[in-house]
Amino acid sequence: MNNRIRAREVRLIDENGTQVGIVPLREALAMAEERGYDLVEVAPNAVPPVCRLLDYGKFRYEQSKKEREARRNQKQSELKQIRLMPKTDDHDVAVKANQARRFLLAGDKVKFNLRFRGREVAHPEIGRKMLDEIAEQLSDIAIIEQKPLMEGRVLSMLLAPNAKVLKAAQQAQKAAAQRQAASTSAAPTQTSSTTSDTPPPDEEVEEDEEAEDLIDEDYDEDDEIIDEEYDADEDDEDDKDEEHERRR
């Protein structure tokens, strides 16, 4: 880059991607300085070397951003371990193989550990045959990364998903991440669009007027009841006065 370039002349490409042609190194450096760009050697093995005018800091930032995005979308494989024994029944072996198939389809590696007990270690061929059968059942989606290897009393075999399965798992993970991001961005919109239970102002006014009418009717009824009670009390007092006069 810039003064570290040792060639006498270079094939220059400007900032717009247009080929300027073969120019001396000094002229290329002067052009880069005049336009405010860096002279970067993009093909050092060519004759003459190919150089380009670009903003090197911005270029490195974009490259690092792409690398981070690629790492984010890359499936981080885990190591799943499955235990077996020489006396494991055929049905149980099939169940273990199906379990390993699920792990492999998810992009994970699977390690089978077949443990020998007591005098079983004298017949390792039984365990090897079992592991070979499992590898044969999973050959359509997995490759043998480590052949059956005896470690003490444990016979181990490592399977890894093939390139096709691994690519499908990465695409599925990327699609799931996109769906999750889409649902997260759509959540505030759905929340804001929900209808409120609070009635409009006009309806509130109408309800208040109806309530006042009902209260006025109650007051009128109460007044009529009080007036009737008061008239009844006056009649009783008149009757008492008449009775008192009669006795006198």
C-alpha cells in the first residue's frame, strides 16, 4: 500500500473501477494523493502488479463487517456423545442411530463411545462391527471423521455431517434468524395497532347525560315519596286534633 509498493510501474484502476492503464508508480501515488485515496496493490503477482485507488480504512471496515456477518450465519457445530455397550440390543442400537441422525441433520458432530466391562474387552471385534453398522446406516448424511479407536476400555468413533447436510443446516439457521428478526420488528406495529377499550369522547358524553337523567328521575321519585309521607303525617295530626276536641 502506498509507499510500500516496490514495483516501478503498475496497472492502475481508479476509484470508479475504470482501468487507467500502465503508469509509473510515482504518477499513481501522485494521483492517489491528489484525489484523497490510498494506492493499494490488489494483484501483486501480476506483471505489472495491479493497483487500485480506494479508501483503505473504509475497505477494511466493510471486509470486517462481511466477516462478522458470515460468522454470525455460520453454524457453530457441537459435539454430541452417545454411549453404547457390546450387549446393547439391536432395537436400542437403531434408536441410538436415529438420535445421531437428528444431531447430524442439525449440523452437530456425533461421537459414539462403546464401553467394555470386565472380560468383554477381550472381544473388541464385537464393538467394531456394531460401530461399522451404525456408520453404514448414517453414510447418506455423515462421514467418518475418526475411525473406531480403542482408548482403554472405550471404543470411540466420530461422525461429522457431510457438506450438503451442513449447508442445509446453515441455511435453516439463517432463515430462522431472519424470521425472528422480522417478528421482532413487526411486534411494535401490532401493539400500536390494537384497539383500545376506551370509548370515543362522544360516547362518553352520551353516557354521562344518560346517567344524569337517571339520577334526576331518582330525585323526582324520592321527592314524591317524601311529599306523600309529609301529607300523611299532616292528616294524622288533623285526626288527632278532632279526636281531642270530641273528648273535651
